[in-house]
Amino acid sequence: MTRKFRGLAYPACGLALSLMLSAPVFSQVPAKPLAENNKAIVSEGTLAVGATVKIADQQGPFLTRYYLSGGTLEYTYADGKKETVTRTAGTAVIVLSTDRHPASVRNIGTTALRFITVTAK
């Protein structure tokens, strides 16, 4: 009886450990491209509760982000300064390439944040 249990326990523990270690990977779903042409890219994204993403340099002159669901975000800038921002469903934000950008964004709310982004090329 003990050998059978041991034979099942090791693989089960290995599976549990691998799932625990991969949890941060599953917390941020990559943006899903919806449409693209030579002038713009439209994508849908989700930021899970507690997930943090690093912000890449903006490629075009501006982007527009429309929030499908609301939530609370914590912006962290390169100088270490933090700012809390609340986004509500049904609102849009235009971000110019000349605006100050956070180095990372963290979802500190209680629900996943869903949004559509339109990036000008």
C-alpha cells in the first residue's frame, strides 16, 4: 500500500510545484490582435488581478485605450514614484508618445481589467 501511494505522491507533488511556479505566467494574458493594417493595430488585452506588466516604449505617435471593464491600477514610474489610477468601464484614454509613461502597471483592484487598444503606426 505504501509503495502505491508513494508512486502517485511524487508525480502529484511535481505537478503541484510546477503549477505554483508557473502561476505568474498565467496571470497576464497576452494581447489578442483583432485587426491590423499599415496605419493602425487594434488589440484586446486583459490584466489579471495582482498582475504587473512592464511598459514597452510606444511605437507610434499615440494610442487609444478603451476599457471594457473597470479597475484600479498602480503606475510605477522610472524614478520610483507611484500613482493610483481608477479606470471605469466605457471610458477611453488617449496616450501621446510625448506623455510621461509609467515603467510598470499593476492591477491592484478586485477584478481583471479588460481593454481594447488602438495603436497608430
